[in-house]
Amino acid sequence: MANEANANAAANYEDMGGDSAWDDTYGLGTVLAVELGLGKPKPLMGRLNNYGGGQCIFEPASKPGELYMWQSEVSEVDRITSPATLADIKQLISTGKISALKLETVVRPTTDVQKAHMTAHLAAL
């Protein structure tokens, strides 16, 4: 049973982009979250397709309990303001109501601030 759970977790991680999205140093989702000042992201659910499109929901290290959606094809991150739980978000998505999510765009800081966030992140690894 534990091996099956581990296999499912690995498959889900790969569906969410795997290391190319979430690697601590070079993952596209990680780099974007860090540059935005959210810290290292913990991917929770989502799907990226072969051409780089899709969405993933993650929880940032700097804001435990908050949920964010990375829209990879436009390289944007939104904070999910409603619903507040992953279970409720999954319920909306499973019933085809993803548009009912309430989102707040995370504004990109200046380039200098983005670089400072990334430098601090890399130094902590």
C-alpha cells in the first residue's frame, strides 16, 4: 500500500512538471515563486502539459496555509482567495467550476527585488 501511495505521489509530481517546474534551484515554478517573494513552493496539485501550458496549485514556504495558482503559459501567479481549502478547490475543479475560484494577481516586484529574493534563496540551499 505504501509503495502504491509513493508511486501515485511520484506520478502526480511528474504531472505537475516534476523537477523542471519544482527543482530547488532551476525549476520554473520555484524560480517564479521565489522571485515574487513567496519563498520555496510546495506543489499540491495541477497539471502541466508537454507544450508548457497548464496550472498548478502550491503553498509557499513564506505563507503557510495560503494557496496560489501558477499559470505556466503566461508565467503568472495568483493567490486563491476563495475557497480557502485545497479540498474545496478540488471540489470546484472536479465539477468543472474552476472559473468560480476567486483569484488575486501577485504583482511582480522590481527586477532588483526579484534578484535579491533569488540570491537569498540560493544562499539558503
